[in-house]
Amino acid sequence: MDQLNEPTGKTHATRALIELRKKILDGELAGGTRLFEVPLAEELAISRTPVREAMSRLAEEGLLDRVRSGGFVVRTFGFADVIDAIELRGVLEGTAARLAAERGVSAEQIATMREIVHKLDACFGEVPGDVDFETYSELNESFHHELAGLAGSEVIRREVARVSRLPFASPSAFSPDLGDIAAFRRSLNLAHEQHRAIVAAIAAREGSRAEALAREHARAARRNLEHVLREDRSLIDQLPGLALVVD
């Protein structure tokens, strides 16, 4: 009987995770909100177990904090927290790039990275600023996923994945909805040149250069976030997770 119920339990846990994460990132569950299993289970019309599993997963992702007396609370982040998360991703990806260059990667791995870069090339039209933002975002995520694994270190890959789960620290933090914002379109040209340079440095076994490029590349997210939070706060609603950020 337990085996028959297992797929349903997993489905419920996945649904609870997706729905709770969306409520948090959309600001429906504001920072500081206390969450309890029973009312959430009733709201989602599922048992307490998948809700408990979903909240534990969201705590691992950094979106919730456990409360000693029981339950969880939605986290809030200061601007400095956002910057620190982006900087940490840059350090980790820089380390991944340096170790990949120093240790060497296979011809197949370099070919995979170059193929992603080639596909990214096709996202840019002939007119300056003409970018297929949605496809670029998907390919950019693939680039960073592959980069994290190039060093052959499960520790680094896991830690890059962990910090990237924070929505504002993710390589794909900027949704396709922002593709019509000129400032973001322009930033993609530099970011893509950095993709090409990172791959070239790794292939050439230039560890220090690969690390510096990857760290600088992560700072593009910082500049874009500074633009939103300091210059055009009207865009906050279009960026997942910024509802959790307080000044």
C-alpha cells in the first residue's frame, strides 16, 4: 500500500513546493510571515507531510527560516544580503572556472560550452539591442550549469546550485518580461562577450584569467539589481524574489 501511495505523495510534495515558492516570490507570503503545516495543508487540500517536506526544502533554498518553537517564517533580505549572495556566486563560479582551467577539461566539455556560446550568438539580431531575451535566459542558465560542473567537483557544483537558488542571485534572475528594458538589453552584449572569454580562458588553461572573468561576469547581475533597486523601483514586481528585499 505504501508503494502504491508513493507517487501521489511525491506529486503532492512537488505541488506544495511549487505553490509555496510562487507565493513567496510573488510577495503573497510577505517576509516575516509565520507558516504552519496545518493551515497550509488545508489551503492546498493535501496532507501535512508534503507541506512539511516543501517547507524544509524552501528552508534549504534560503527562502524560509525555521522557528525554534515550531513552524517556519518567510525570510527577508536586505540590499547587502542580495549583493553578498551575488558576490558569493561569483566567487564560487570563479573557483569552478579556475580549477577547470588548471585541471583541464575534455574536448567534449569544451565543445559543449562552445555550442552554447554559438547558440547564444543567434539570440542577437542585426539591429543593436535586438535580443531574443527568453531564449538567451534559457541558454545562459545552461551555460552556468555546465560551468559549475567543469572542475569535476561535486562540492563546488552543489554549492553553486545552492546559492543560485536564491532568486535574485540566480544567473537567470532577470525574467523575459524585462527584455524590453533597454538598459538590460545593452548589458547582455558585454555579458555574452564574457561567456566567450571564459570558455577561451578555460580551454587555454589560463586559470587566473578564467577566475577573474567569471567573477566579473557575476557582477552584471549586481549592476542590474542596483539599477532596479536604486533607479527604477517600478520594475520590482517583474523580478522574482525582490518582494523579499527590504531597504
